[in-house]
Amino acid sequence: MTKKQKNIILVIGFVFALLICYQFAISNTLEQKQQYDTLSKEVLLSKNAPKKLSLLKQKEVYYDSLLTKYQLDGSSIQNNLLRVINAFAESNNLKVVSFLEPHITVKNDLTVKTYNFTLEGQFNDINQLVYQLEQQTKFGEIVNLHFEKKKNFRTGRYFLQAKILLKSFG
């Protein structure tokens, strides 16, 4: 055998030895390192579990306080909305002309309910109700507010009607 052939066999043997070392030792070491990193992350998560639990309990108390503050009890949002509108209408000389069933759409696991109702009364009173619905009760957002001046032909008097669309998520 010549030197050249010996060198070629030596290089091929070295590459073959590297492949065998990788197959039996290095690949197992890399798998163990990956498993160790995964378990380390789980240990950190389990150490933070009591903190997360206490934070979740605090959030629950906070959200319960928001529900009571914004007058959302256990009944449906539609009943609560109608109750708030009727209470405001009685105290501010408004008339609830119609309150239709909500239009429900589901998109990407998100339920959107749109409530459609019509009020009759003075402009300022209707604006106060809209403000209360958006800012103080947090039922949702007013997406459309359409005022219309109409005439009662029997009496010859004009009155103001407002059609309101309120969008709520959940």
C-alpha cells in the first residue's frame, strides 16, 4: 500500500469513527440536554403556580366587583340592559318604543350580540342615556345612534325618536 492509499483509508476511517461516535454518544447527549431543558421549564412553572393562583383569585375578586359596580348580576345582559333602560326612561320622561331580540354573530369563537332599541323623548335625555350605557354600565359600545324627527298627524306635534344599536361581546 502506498502512502496515498493509507491517507485515504485513514480519512475514511476517521469520518466513519465520527459517525459512530455521533450515533452512540453525541445524539444521546443532545436528547438528554433537550429533555433537561424541558423539565427545567416545567419546574419553573410549578414554582410560579402559587403566585399565579393568588393573582387569579385577585382578578376574580376584581371582576366580581366590576360586575356589581356596573349592575351586571346573574341574569342575562339583555335583561339587565332592558332594566337599566326602563329605569332611566321612567326617571327622565323617555318612552321605550321598541326593544328587539339581539342579533347574534359568531366569528373566530367570539360571540357578538347587537341590541336594537328605539327611544322617544328629548334630545338631551336620550344623550344622557347613551352616555350612561357606554360609560357607567359598560354593556358594550354604541355602534349606531340615529335620530329622527317625526310628526304625529293626529295632534300635529313633532317628536324625536332615536334608534340605537349597542354591540356587546361575550
